[in-house]
Amino acid sequence: MKKGIFKTKLEDVKNWTLSNKKKAAILYGSIAVILIAIIVLISVINARNTTETVYKEETVTYGSLTVGITEDGNIEVGTSTQTMEVDISAYSGGSDFSWGQMGGGGMGGGNTNGSSTSSDSDSDDDRVLEVESVYISVGQVVSEGDKIAKLTEESVTSIRSELEADLADAQNTYDQTVAEQTVTDQEAESTYSVNALYGDYAQNEYNNTVQTLQDAIDDAQEALDSENENLAELQAELAEDEANLPEYQKILEEAEYSLSTIDQKTELYGWVTAEDFREDAQSLVDNTEDEIEELIEEIEESQTKVTEYEIALANAQKEYAAGVIEAQATYDKRMLYYNNADEYKNVTMAQSALSVEEALNELTNAQEKLDEFDSYIVDNEIISGYNGVIASVSIAAGDELYSGSEVMTVNDYDEVTVTVEVDEDDISAAELGAEAKVNIEAFPDSSFDATVTDIGDATYDSSSETTYYEITVTLSGDTSELYSGMTSDVTFITDDSEDVLYISNRAVTRENGKSYVKVKNENGSISTKEITTGFSDGSDVEVIEGLEEGDIVIIESTVTG
């Protein structure tokens, strides 16, 4: 097409007159420049459109091929947070045991002289340690035992003094508890005598309780029976009136008809007699209808009362059942106190001994808190309790630290997870403990083994009318090069073929139902072999026949510039 254009232009130029030779010369020069530019452009385009074949070698290997359900998600690297693990909280006081609280089943009781000793130490909010300087920063690798921060000497000294005061309070409480144990044991002896009186009292108490409950049932039953009788009478009256009403209405109709046949002017006496009869019939009908309405209302009221009395009876029976159980339990408890008065005395004394033990535990705890403080904070410095890369630092110079205050967060590569959404139709492949494969976009040549460790609650997507579950898998292996937010695919395995020879699907060409690969021979030459393929996961394919482990196949790719 371009040559035709140029030929036409040249013919036009030849037809010019000699007077235009100068112009023609200029035109010829321009056309020459254009032709040269076009030739250069075509050469460049041809050079860029050069097709190149790229070859990649792949070794035939043994392994496992898997297929499954694949969903995408992002890597999440777990973290471990170090807090102020040392307990600097204030001493909570002595035991909550109330002296004599075990003294009997309710008739005797004992001394209620509570001797719990409260500490006068400051509240937890007043106990703080102040940061003087911080040695760490985000991204720094830290090891367990490294120094991470320094505290002010003043705050450390103050807290230690308060912990020493707590220890002194705990010692005082323990001494008091031991002294009051003697008082408790003496009162236990006195309570023993009270418990021995229950033998004569318990049976009468039980009988009176049961009789009261039975009386309530009898009263409710009597009221129900009486109302049922009343209801039956009302219903009988209603039935009688309803049966009579049609007959009365018929009599009224006949009276009205009879009246209509008598001429009032000529037969006045007969007409008056018929009118009186009609009025009596009308009155009888009206009264019967009124009585039916009243009976219906009375029946409804009676039925309501019956229901109320039935509920009252049911409640009385329920209360009886529960009350008898409670009365029996009370009786058993009374008799237990009676029969085991000596044992209860021993229990009370054992409880006082337990209070002494608790006070001793408080004392031991106060001592341990002081010792822990001295071991955790050495030379006014805090040390790391973890290994890893620091993800965040929560303290700065001048900050105040309490028990449990966060100090730093370290990436925990033992907790690298991916969370994806799985359709409920596929949830069977993602059960707890199920295996999965994780492929990460940043590491295309490797995959990670993973296990399902959490299944979240179901969520419903109304737009697709589908229910999804959030499934979390935890990766295993070396995950130290991973970062939160990396794009990944999680494949929940639904089928696999273990210990098979496999190659990349890209190395296989298929013609007329047969599969072929190009194999690199030992001398470096390339030959074509027919193979038999089997299971495929979409990326790789099993080789059943035609290749051996260690053979090198060629993956041929065409690249166009």
C-alpha cells in the first residue's frame, strides 16, 4: 500500500512542467527523507517483534501432589507481649474466715469476731515504677535476658519499701490468726453442746412444716371442687334454657299469629286475651334470653375461677413437693448436726487451722513478691523475656509502669497464620486439624505446610445467599522471612497422591491423545519422549511411565519482544 502511494506521487511529479523544476527538486528531496525514515522505522519494528524461545530445565522428582479448595488471604505474624511480670500490687489483707462461722446449723451459732486484718498499704494505682531510659527500638532483634529498659532508682526504692511493709503486715496478720485460733477452738466446744439439742427438735419441725403444706393443698382443692360444682350447675341451667328457648319462641310465634287473626273492633275480648298471651310469651322468651346471657357471663367467671383455683392447687402441690424436700433436707441437716456434733466441732477447728494456713500462705506470698521483685529488676533494669524481632515498644522515658503494664511486643514466628473465608459447602475440607498448603506470592517457588487451628462463627452474605466461615490455619516450618500482610493462597486438601514422580504441566505437550516431553540427555542433546501421565494438581502432573527420578525435562516458552 505504501509503495503504491509513492509510485503515484512520482508519476505526478514527472507530469510537472519544466517551470516547476525547482519545486520538484525540493519535493524529491522531501520524499527521499520520508522513504529513509520509513525504512528505518520498519527495521526497528521488525527488530522489536523478534520472537525468542526460552528454555528452562526441570528435574523429575518424587513427591506428593494435592488438590483442594483454594482461598486467598493475608499472612498474619503472631506476637508475644511482654508486660511488667513482677507483682507490685498492695497486700490484700488477712483471711476472709469469720471466727466461729462453722459453729452449728443455725440454732447455736458462735462468736462472730472477724479478725481479718486489712493492710494500710497504698492501693495498686499508687504503686508505679518510672522509666528512666529505654534501650530497644522497633525492628531490633532481641534475645531473652537482654536489658531493655532502666527504671529510676527512686521509684524502685519506693516500691521495694512498700513490698517490705506488705511483708510486715502479712506477718502481723499471721500472728493474729494463730492467736485467734485458740478462741475459735474454745467456741467450737460450746457449739457442740447446742448441736446436741437438735435430736428432739428436728422431727417436730419437719412434721409441722409438712402439715402446713398439706393444709394449703386441701384448702386449694376444696375451693376448686366447690367452684367446679357451681360451674356444673350453671352449665346445667344454661343447657336447660337453651333447650327451652326454641319452644318458647315457637309459642310466641303462635301467639303473634293468633293475635293477627282476631279483629280488635269486632272481637275485643278475644283480642285482649290473645294480646295478654302474646305478652306473656314475649316475656318468657325475653327472660329466657336474658337468663342465658347472664348464665354465659357467670360460666365465664366461674371458668376463670376454676382456672385460678387449678393454678393455686398446682402451686400448692409444687410448693408441697419442694417444701417436703426442703423440710427433709433441714431435718437431715438437723440430724446431721445432732449425730455428728463431735464431727462438726472437729470441722470448725479444722477451719480455724485452715485460716492459719491461709494467713501463712499470704505471708509466703508477700515474701515471694519481694524476692521476685529483686530478681526481676536487677540494678534498676528490666530484661527481655522473649526472643524475636521487636514489633512495638510501649514505654518511653518518663512513663509509669504498673503490674501488668505492657512493655514491648515481639513478633512470634511460631504463630504465623492466614485467615480465609470458606463456603459452607466446602467446610468439610477445613475441619479442625485438617492439613492445608499455603503458597505466598512473594515466594513462588516454595509452599508451606499448615494446619487448621480455628473455625470462626458463620456469616451470611445476603447478596450471594451464601454462608461463610472464617478459617484460620497456622503455618509450620521456617517462617522467619514472612511479614504480616503478605498475599497468600490457602489450599485445603481434598485429594492427594503421595510418593509419585511428577513434573510441571508446562513441560508436557499433548498430541492425538498422547503426552510428550523433551528430555535433556547426558551428552546435552535434546530428545522427545512419550510419557504416561496420571494425577494432576493443576500445576504439576504425575508421570506413570516414560521418565525416571533425576531425568531432566525441558520447559519451552516463547517470548515475543
